[in-house]
Amino acid sequence: MLSLRSFSGAVPRSLPRIAARCPSRTFSAIPRTSLLQQTWKVASRPRYTPFSTTRSALEKEGQVDEELSMKIESELQLEKEMRDSEELPSTIQEYLDSSSFELHDTPGQEEVVLTRKFGDESIRVSFSIADLNGADGDPDQYAEDRAMYDEDPEVIPESAQSGGANTKGAINQGRTKDGNINVAPEDRVAPADREELMDDESPSGEDANQEPSFPARINVMIEKSGKGTLQIETTAQDGEIAIDNVYYFKKAELADAKTAELDWKRRNLYEGPPFGNLDEDLQVLLERYLDERGVNTALALWVPEYIDFKEQKEYLNWLSNVKSFVDA
């Protein structure tokens, strides 16, 4: 058994030999990663699309935008060339200068309003440019009727027969026992080309080439304070004012119902008989009643002209707004 002295003397001599056998290790604060770990990190790193603010990244998706914008621009230039100026035509301005009506025209709105005072009455005349667009889309009723009859010739009434017995100038025309139509040789000439059928009412010269104006609806409201409102619906065409309906409302707000509640109250009211069913003398007096208040031939000629002017103006604004939106 070794003594404590001999053990303590042997330890210092064995330590250098143990240290020489063990390889020295150095410690570093920089972590080391293996090649496999580096590859895994590269593979697992998410990939993002590179972000760029250049023009190529902000280009429009549409392929027709530029072509559409150029087409609108050409349409704008064409419309501007056709219009002499932005000012009111002389005929329109002359009516406003000589009339007692005051014009209220809001850009972008279809409705146009004229107002005036007549004694203790407040008169409001309104019309819309929508009537012009509606007139352009009206089909020829006679053409529709003929197309319907062509599908079934047996149902053609006598009044629809071209050159039938009911036609003016059809002197020697009539039906045979078999239902066919006999036409005399002299009646093979169109009635319009026969001198004996020409009358003083037939248009000639410039009047024959002049196109009739479109019908424009004019709504007239005559209000007396505390006494209600008289509403008269009319149609202006070819310089004439034709009364369609006459209504009376004890409350002025019902004449121009702007809420669903007021509109419902109006529907339950008695609106009077059709104007054509009234006594002829009463019809004439109502027409004179409007004429005294400025709803006359001059207004009937002015309204369609102003509708055409405003529609062209609104069309130009519409083109400009659409082009600005496409180019944005």
C-alpha cells in the first residue's frame, strides 16, 4: 500500500505525459456550421418577388386603354369643330332676353327649369333633355305594323292596305268577290303624283325639306300661396303647345312629390278627367290661360332648340370625364 508521500510525488510526474497524449482544443466565440446545415438554411430560406417602383411594374393591365383614349379624343375634337362656340346661340339668347322667364340650368343634370312671377302666381316650367334621346330611338310604327302583317297576309285590315279603298285618291279601287283588289289603270299612279289630289296643305319648297321637330314634354306648375297648385302637363312640337293633363293639388308639395310618402298620397287623389274629354270651349280657355303666362308658341319653338344645345354640351362633358377616367 502506497503511502501518501509516494502518491503525491508520482502525480506531478504523470501529468505532463497525460497532457501530451490528449490533443489540444481551442475554443472560439464564432459558431461553426457544417456544410449540410448551410445547404439546409439556403433551401429553407423563403423567396420573394423583387419589389420595384419602376414604370414597367406599374403598367396598366388593359390592352385597349390607349386606343380607347385616342378614339375619345378624336370624337371630342370632331364635336368641338362642329360647334361654333360654347356660348348660347343667338336665337336661344334672344328668347331669354325678351321673355320674363329666368333660366335655371345645372351642369350634369338632365332637367332644365324656367321660373317667373305672374301677379300672385309662381310659375315653374320644366323639361328634360332625355326627350331628345327618347325621340331618336322611336321606331316607325307603320313599319312595325307592316312587318307584322307580312307574317300573316290574311289578317291585313282594309285600313292597312297600301292604296286600298280607304286611301285618299283611290277612286276606282275595291275588292272582288274573291277578296282580291281591283286597281284601275289610272290609279296605278301614286296619289301624291296626281295633280288633282294636290291641295294647299301639301308642303312645298323649304317646308317640304324641313324635318319635323321631336316632341318635348313640358311640365307647368302654377302655384298660389295658400291656395294650392295647378299642374299642367303639355307637349311642345312644331311650334305648338298641346295640353295632355290638368291636375289640381291643395298642397303644393304634392305637385312635385319628392318622397315616397308624398308620391303615395298623390296616387290616391282624384286627378280629373282626360283633357280630351273636356268640353271644347273649356279646352280652348285652358290653352289661352297658359298662353297668357308665357307657355305659348315662342316657348314651344325654343324648348327643342335648347334641349339640342344642352344635350351636345353634356355629351362633351361626358366624353371628357370618360377620357380622364381611362387615362388615370
